[in-house]
Amino acid sequence: MAHDSEDRGIPGDVRWLTAGQRLVWMDMFRVLTRLPAALDAQLERDSGLTFFEYHVLALLSEVPGHTLRLSRVAQLISSSLSRLSNVVKRLEARGLVRREPDPDDGRATRAVLTDAGMATVEQAAPGHVANVRDLIIDALDDAQLEALRVAHQQILTRLDPVAITRPEWLET
């Protein structure tokens, strides 16, 4: 087998996944691909928002002054600035956010949640939370939830070692 793998350009020292590890990875892959679609479907059906749009609005609703520099929003939601800018343009066209120059740095732009944006996120939040509870939280007992939190933290330590995607206002 090693000879065949090397013939195909695969190094012989690859640490292949065991059957159990492969199952864990494939289950995670399934969650990573199915969960966004399920979150999108509920939010679009009930609130006319995508999960990405909801996440932007919810993030702004949680910060003091409901205002955050776009570059920081992009970091927090692991988005490119160009993708975020397009989404903010759509939200701005709907009157849910407005953009303004950052008074601390005129080259930067801040997103500001409008009253209509706050009303929208407040209307959407109960259904979204119920969906998250149904899909994830209520599917696990307290010990499983804690194990999942710990596992996520260990993975995030490798994906985001300086915790750039962790909102400052979240409790530890």
C-alpha cells in the first residue's frame, strides 16, 4: 500500500485517520455543512434574514452604542471585508444599519445598528434561539454541552490562537 500511495504522490509518513477518527471527522463535516443551511432556512422563513445577516445585526446589538468598526465585525464573524461590505450594503438599503466614518480613524468605516435594525434582531432572536435550542442545545445533556464547549475551545486554540474571533464582551 505504501508503494501505491507513493506512486500517487502521497508521502509514506502520512498519519492517516483511524476508522473512529474518520467517523468523527465525517460527522463534524456533516454538522459544518448542514447546520448553516438549517439556520439560514429558519431565519429566512421567519425573518427574511440570512444567518450571516442576522449574525451581523446580533453582533451590533450587543456592543455599546450598537456601533463597531467594519474590520472588527469581519474579524469576529470570520468574514472577508469585501463580503461583509456587500452584506452591510444590503442591510443599509433595508434601513437596518448605516455606515459612518470612524471618528478615531477617518480611513475606517463603522457599522451602526439603526432602530429598525434593533427591532429586526429583537423580532428574529426568539425564533433563532428556539432553532439553536432545538438543533443543538436540547439534543445534548449538560455534560455533553460542557464537553462540546471544551472541544470547541481546544480546536479554536489551533484555528484562532490569539482569539481574534472572540467577542470581548463574552464571559469566559
